[in-house]
Amino acid sequence: MKIFSTKYTLAFQFSILMVFIMIAGCAPSINVNYQLGLQSYEEEKYRTAIAHFTRALMDDPTDPEFYFQRAGAKFHLEDFPGAIDDYSRAITINHGKYKYYLNRGLVYTSLENYDDAMRDYNRAVEIDSLNPESFFNLGYVRELLEDYNGAINDYSNSILRDSTDARFFVNRGNINSIIGEYEQAIKDYTAAINLNQEDEIAYQNRAGDYIKLGKFPKAIADLTKAIKLDPMNSDFYYSRAEAKVGLTNFLGAAVDYTHIIKLDPGDALAYYNRGICYANIELKENACADFIKAGDLGLFEAYEVIKEYCNKDRK
């Protein structure tokens, strides 16, 4: 059995909206190649975007936004050294933009260079202490470093600056869950759900803490909502099956494992867990068929169960 928890990932800044507003205002200084680069970026044609931004830089190598946008395209192509170089060039030209540090920090985080990432996020905070995304990214890295008190403080700072973003509550809830503050985690997930009724991550994670507290009916209700929002996510079925097992509803759990198998016929653990459920309601033939299938799919511990349970009456 397993319980899943999910968090929101780092914030990434891209100023295409601002540029399009300037275009709409007929600003004469917008570089044509830059506009074409932004259009290609929005269309996720990142190599083409890089070519346009490079041409824009040939026209004006002193504009930090050209480097900033080219860095973003390189990041999406996983050219992390190239992205760092372009963000650094933008910073050299204008070291007063928090978003340059925020995005370079994201690249450092992707490279697991957490010291440099933290330096960049802290610099972003120094430039604009009211921006919640810098604290959010700081909290994310502190969580990776298992500095849970620091992560809670950073996520709380994000919430103080913007209490309308469900992501901040979800990620703080995850930390509270990790440190065993399940009731506080549930409050955070509930706040996220109140902000966004379609936040399946918040439902999933709140259900996980309900399971830990033995509140299985509430967990099932949350996971049923999550499944309605994303019926193709097998993690939700796994967690709901766990909650049903907590209520000794083994048949209901078996139904959820069947859903998982339909989504992924190669999921050995789903067969194994369904076999356990069948065994608990004395459907031995069904249980043993599932254990055999789980073993065939590579879950070798199933063979020990077959030996002890399925073959024990054979001579």
C-alpha cells in the first residue's frame, strides 16, 4: 500500500504579456526580431525563438530583456549552461530586476546547485520583498534540503504577500504533513481548496493526511473528487484503495485496483494489492491469479505469497 503526496514546482517568470501590452500601445522601439522570438516562444518553438532573440541581440546587444528571453528558451531546451550565461549577461546589464535572479535560481535548482540558487532567490527578495514567488522558490529549495522550518517560514511569507494563490498553501501543507502536523496540513489544503475547487493536488494531499489520522470516509470523499477532476491519475485510485482497506472494504479497494490495471496493465503492484484484497474476502482463485500475474510482471515477492498462500494445501 502507498499514499501519494504532490507539491507545486518552482515559479518561472516570462514577461511576454508585458511586451504584448507595449505592442498594443504602439511603442515604436520594439525590435521586430524580439517580437518574432516572443511569438515563437509562446508557440513553444524554442529553437526558432533563440534564433530570433539572437538576431535581436545583433541589433542591440545592450538590451537585457533579449538575453532574459533567450535564456528562457534555452532553459526549456535543457541548455542549462547557456541559460545561466544569458541570465548572467542580463544581470550584468541590469542588476536591479528580481526576475533575472529568480529565473537563474531556477536553473541552478534544476542543476541541484542549491547554494547558488538560494543566493539568487535571496537577491530577488532584496530587490522586491513584496513578490511572493521569490519566497515560494526559497521554500521549495529549503524543502529539498530538508530545512522544514525554513521552508514553512518561506511559504508563509508567500502567503502573507498573496493569500489568493492555492499553491502556497498546498506546499506549506506538504511540509506540515512531513513534520507530522497533520491537522495544520489539513487546514492548509482546505484553504487551497477554498481558493480553487478544482485543485486535485490539494484534494489528494488532504486525503493522505486524513488517512494518516484514520479519517477514512473523508479521505475517500476527497479522492473521489480528485478522480472526477483527473480520472486518468492512478495515484488517486491507489490512495482511495488504501482508505477503503482502512474501512475493511476490500471489495471496494479491489475495484480501485482494477481501475489502475485498466490504466496500466503492466502495474505489478496493482495486481499484488488486488490479490491481497481478494484473499481477505476469500476469493482465493482470483487472489492467486493476481499474485501470479504480479510475479510475472516482476514483483518477485509475490512468489513467496504464492508459496505460502496459494500452494499450502497442495501435496
